[in-house]
Amino acid sequence: MRKIIVGLKRVIDYNVRVRVRSDGSGVEKDGVKMSINPFDEIALEEALRIKEQGKADEVIVLSIGANESQQQLRTGLAMGADRAILIESDNATDPLTISKVFQKIINQENPILVLLGKQAIDNDNNQTGQMLAALLNWPQATFASEVNIDNNNAAVTREIDTGLETISVTLPAIITADLRLNEPRYVKLPDIMKAKKKQLDIINFDDLGITIKNTIKTINTEPPEQRQKGIMVENVSALVNELKNKGLV
């Protein structure tokens, strides 16, 4: 069976204004709307389209986190994924640990393709896809804006600093999704009801035999500086002078 695994991360919804805790230990999550990381949602949409083209047989969504992450996995199932796997852990995990967990599941499922978001909007690390490719010794195509599967190859158009680059990778491979890859579909109520009956397996993190080694420690979290009030200038010369004084030109 030709499988695609898609990683989903539970993050604060991108429409929510994030508030920093008063003690600087992180951001407020209590009572805050949580959603699928937008880049992961794009990755899932691409996996579903590949399946609808007849180039895959099963789409599996995989997440690592607390029990509440079932909500995001159920959303993924409602979008069209066939089954879900939750690696349950209440501890914060770094990208390398996440990559090792994915490696374990991938070795069990033997997918032809792994699709991930290029980064998560809560920490912007942009590391998991690359680390996972290194652990598996698989080819990788990051920042994908277009994906075309042809037999055992994937032609991927990547967004790079100088424009667009198209590469070909041999499957199985890791592909990370950029913002312009597609527009995810809306979830309809009947699909939400069907998703409740789909398979969702929960695996305890400790059963995987992986040790969490958080080598990065967050010392302090600060909100961005408030935007200062603008000023009116009389003419272009005055504008240029103001920009020079601020070191902007």
C-alpha cells in the first residue's frame, strides 16, 4: 500500500493575538483557541490531492503532544486523512526528538512520502524536515510551492532567495510545504461527523524508547516593542532627513 505520512502540530490559532505571560516564561495558552499549524494544514491538503490523483492509497496524520492534540488530528481526519496516530507526551520536545519519533513511526509504516510544514508558527525553527531526512538518509525537498509525483519520482518547485528552483527527488522522500503550495479545503459538518469514527491510535511516548534531550532552554519571552506614533513631514526633503536620522537610508 502506498502511504503518505503528514505531520500535524497543535499551535495557537494564527488569528489569535498572542499574549506573553507576566513572568516571561512563555505565552498564554489557557482558554486560547488552538489549531493545526497552517503550514502543516497545507502539507495535508497536498497529500490528499496526491491521493485523489490515484498516486497514493492512504494518508496518515501524525502528531506529538498532549491528549488535547486529538482535536487537531480529528480535524485532519475530517479533511480527508484515513487514520491518525498520536504520540502522547506532556513534555516539550525539541526538533531532533520529534524527528526521532517520526523515524520510528516511518520505519513501521513504510510510506512512499512524508509531508511536513516547512516550519511551525509558534517557534519558526524550520528544522524537523531536514533532521528527519538526515536520520532516514532520504532525499529532501524543502519550501515546496509545487509538487508533481511521477512513478518513483517527485518534481518539486522550491521557493528560494533568487526565485524558484525545480528539483527531482527519488521516492521515498521528505517534502516540506511552503505557503503558496495550495489552499487547504474547508471542513464540512458531515466530514466532521465521519471523522469521529475513523481510526486514531494513541501511543505513549515512553513506549518508543526515545530519551527526550532538550538542549535548548528558553530563558525569557518578551513581547515586541509597541509601534510608535508616526509623524507628519512637510516635504520630501524633510522625509529623507528623518529617514537618515533613523539610519534607514
